Amino acid sequence: MLLLIDAGNTRVKWAVVPSAERRPEALGRWTESGMVEHAQVRSLSDAWRAHKVVRVLASNVAGEPMRDAIEQVLLGAFGMQPVPLEWFASAAELAGVRNNYRNPAQLGCDRFASAIGAHALFPGRPLVVATCGTATTVDAVTPDGVFLGGMILPGLGLMASSLAKNTAQLPQVAGHIDIAEPFADYTDAAIASGCLAAQSGAIERAVAAHARHGGNVQCILSGGAASLIAPHLSVPHQRVDNLVLIGLHKASMTPC
């Protein structure tokens, strides 16, 4: 079995797939998967130990402490029979995607994995990949798999909490507020409306800019806040969960 790990800024997601499974249609089909908050990462040992894992491919954007924690969990799960562990990193080219960043290694490994996953799912299409988490990233990929670059902005929750923290008279806004109209008539809703407009506006702007190069742009939405942002988008879009894990799975199929 192949264990895929996506350590994001808030949560750790994982999936187990047959290591010999290389069919494109198998992408996103897991034998088992799960998700925990950072504080619960050490609880994963038993879940991982239950599988005959022969290889681990992990993406980590949560820093060295999380990397160390995951290595300790893997040691606890497989101790006396260590399993090869590869930390996924952005490269100039991998799994059908060419990285157009000035310094390819500087691109966040999660963004690169998401681009690989999106291009694998929608080959031959111009793509805008919007991942809506702690931060929101909005990236463009050409039909032939060139990662052009993208935008990074504070995520929906971070925008709202920043207003609450730095403006004395504004409250912390709950993420579940339902916004039906852009012009709100009470403060909580006005904050939520503004944050949602900023998020959806960035995505729509990216789609419009990418469309100027030709082709019918496929907008892909992923991440924990995707369900909150999706109703406010005026462009066609498709929700794809676990895009980083799908990209890691695709990368694992690529010969070294």
C-alpha cells in the first residue's frame, strides 16, 4: 500500500491506495482516508499501522514541527520495519506539469501537487485551481500542463478574524452566516459579504484573465471554505476535494 499525506496549515489529510494502482481513473479512489487537526496527528499511528504500507509520499506546508511529528508517528506505526518516506517538493517538471515559477523550488508543494492533480483530472483544459483554506490560492494551468503562476490571499476565516482583531468595533464573524444579498443591513453580515466578495472576486478575475489566452476555462474549487464561497461565484466551477492527495497519487505514478 501507498500512504499519501497532506499536512496543511490547519489539518492533516491522508489516504491509502494500492501501490501498484496506476490507472488514471483510480485517482481519488482511496482504500481508506481520514483527516485530523494538527493537535491530533499523533493519533494516526494505529490507523496507518493497520495497512501494509510499503511507501509514504507526504506534502507538508506546516513547518518543521509538523514534519518531525509525522516522522515520529510513522516511526511509531512501522517502527521495526521502517517504510521509505519521500517528502514531496516542487520541481521544474513532474507528472505532466511544467512549473513556470521563476524559482520552481519556491512554489508551495501543496500548490504544485494541486496543479498536478487538476491537470490529471482535466487534461487538455485551461484551468484555474482555487484552493480555499487558511490561505486562498488561485492558480492557472494551461491545457498542455504549464503552471503559469497564481495569487495568494488570506483565506475567508483569516480575513474575518483580521477585521475582528484589528478593528475595535467589529465583531468576530461566524463562518456559517448565510449571505443572500451583497449589501448587508447588519455588521456581521456586512463583514461576511465583504470577505466573500473578495474571495469570489479574486477567483472570477483569475478565470477572466486566463480566458483571454483562449479556451473554455475550467474552474476547480477545493479546500475547507469552498462550500461557503461556491454559491457566490458567477463563473461555472467544479468542486474537487482532496486535490493535493490526488496530485500526490498522480506524482507517485510517475517513474523516477
